[in-house]
Amino acid sequence: MRYVRTGAVAFPAAVVVLLAVAGPFLAAHPATEPVDIPYATPSAAALLGTDHLGQDVAGRVLLGGWGLLLLAAVIAVLVTAAAAVTGAVAALRPAIGALIERTTDALMLAPPVLAILVVMLSWPESGTIGLVAIAVVVGTPYAARVFAAAAARTAVSGYVEVAVASGERLPYLIFREVLPNLRETVATQLGLRFVEATYLVSTAAFLQLPTSLGETNWALMVRENSAGIMLNPAAVVAPAVAIGVLAVSVNATIGVFGRRMVTA
């Protein structure tokens, strides 16, 4: 029963990820090839109808997911890794922890979208790397506070005190004593950071910041086709649903596997 539940939770994410990765090989038409009049209803030539330029919506959905998926995954891993190490340091070294706490308090006040607008508009050449850097900077502080709270009890446990008394250095304490005991927190935060990164990248793509995300992505499809939602709702609904299903299902799946790792 447990495996059935896990499979049910993971199935939607697996389908969306598979379609996003295999999309370029499955799309029936090139992304920029018109197949019918703008906002045409579903037909044999276009299973989900057409967009504002008469392009195949189904094909563009298949072609527009892998970039967002990859970028969100990279951001989620980087934020989780940075926050886990930062939180462990804060728990093991109270003086450093106080400094980290004050720093994160200041960074947490910066709205991610505002940070994206300020940096990407003033430095458009930063491109995708700039977007990743911004997402890591604004996403790490809150997650680090979560890891610091989770690591606080581990930091005062007997085996950590023994390791400290034995003269073990900080890197050893972090990676051998503290973080292995925070597997569920790591899994949970990885899922949450992926959801946050998905929506952050989608927002940036919706605003076309940066332009290096490409002309075909789910968020940009929502923006471009919103004016014709009454003519062909699928042009907006399909990419929006893909973003939502991917984020929620991946988060739930990581949470399930995290709990199974702890109980294993």
C-alpha cells in the first residue's frame, strides 16, 4: 500500500517531467510554424488548438518545459545545499549563528521579484546565470533559518559533543555529524525550494527576464495568449496546469521519499 501511495503521488510529476524532457522529440510541429488561424479550436492538426500566432499549442507545451524544469531544479539544489551548510554552521557556532541570523533577516526583507527586476533590468547581460544567482541569494536565508532550527537539537547531542571533544573540525561536524541526521529536513526543503524556484523562474519568464530563457516556455505562453483565453482557453490553461502540476507533485514526491529515508 505504501508503494502504491508513493506511486500515485509521483505519477503526475513523472508524466510532466517525461513530457518536458521528451517534448522536443514528440512535438509534431516546430515551435514557430503556423498550422492554422490564431486561436483556432482543437483539431487533428493541433490537438490543443493554436496560439496567438496560429502555432500548435500542444507542440509548444511539449517544447517549452525542459528549460524551466532544469533551471528550477538547479536553483532548488543550490539553495538547499547552501542553506543546509549555513544552518548547520549557525547551530554549531552560536556567535556565527547570530551574525547569520541578522544577515538573513535583512535579506529576507527583499521580495524575490523586486530583486529580479532590479538586477535583470540594470544588468541584462547576466542572463540565466544572473537569475540563478539572484534566486540563490534571496532563497537561501529563509531556508537557512529552518535548517538552523532543525540542527539546534543535533548540535547539542552526545555524539556531536564527543566529536567536538575529540578535536574534530567544523567541516567534519557539519558533513559527518549534523547533516546526515537532517535527511527529512533536506528532502522537505528541497521540495519546497523546487516549488519556489518553479514559480520564481516562471515569473521571470513571464516578464521575459532574462530573454535567454527562450521564446518557447510555459510562462511566456500564458502571457502571450492571455488575450485570447476566451477563444482558445487551452493556449493558457495547458501551460499553467503543467507548471502547477509539476511543482505540487514534485514537492509531494520528495516529501514522501524523505520520510521513507528516515524510517528506512
